[in-house]
Amino acid sequence: MMAFIEEFKAFISRGNVFELAAGIMIGATFNNMLNSLVGDIIMPIVGWLTAGIDFSNYFIALNGKHYDSLRSAKDAGAPVVAYGIFINYVIKFLISSAVIFLVIKQVNRLHYSLAPQDSRNLKKDGT
């Protein structure tokens, strides 16, 4: 049992474990920020630009009946293909991907500008 505890101490005290934990925590926080940016700032603008179209209420009731909303169809127990929700997720994915791309691009630019001059020359020359 003592050997296990010692081995566990050695494992947990390695820097990689703490770096991984910090990365996960930062990633979770970044996820919250990204969701807020997309949901609270960008999507309302998209809604305004598309004259308030709400894709989330686009659906097909497979039983052939007409329902006023997706909620009423689901409440009635109708099988539905809620393709509007999928459209919303695709839009959010594209916006999120673009935001992440722009952030990574800026981080790489900052990292490159802070790199020593010698390593920047190596990248340009390919050597």
C-alpha cells in the first residue's frame, strides 16, 4: 500500500498533471465565454439581420398533423424531425469555429512576435 501511495505522489506531483488540470479549467472557462459571445451577442445580431427568423421552431411532424409550434407537437407526443434546431447548431458551430480560429491566429501571431529573432528567421527560410 505504501508503494502505491508513493507512486501516486510521484505521479500527481509531476508538472504535466497540473498543466493538464489548468488547461481543462481554462478550457471550461473559455467555453463559457464562447457560448456567451455566440448566444448573447452574435446570435441576436444574426436574428436581427434575418428579420427575427427563429429556426428552432422549424420542424416536420411525421404523423402528418399540423402543430403551431415544436413544443405543441412534442407535448402531443408527435414524432418530429426538428431540423430547425439542427440549423441553429450548425450556425453556432460555424460562428464558434470562426471565433476560435481568430483567437488562435492572434495567439500564434503574438507567440511569433515574442519569439527570438533567430527562430523567426529559421521559420521564414525553412531551415
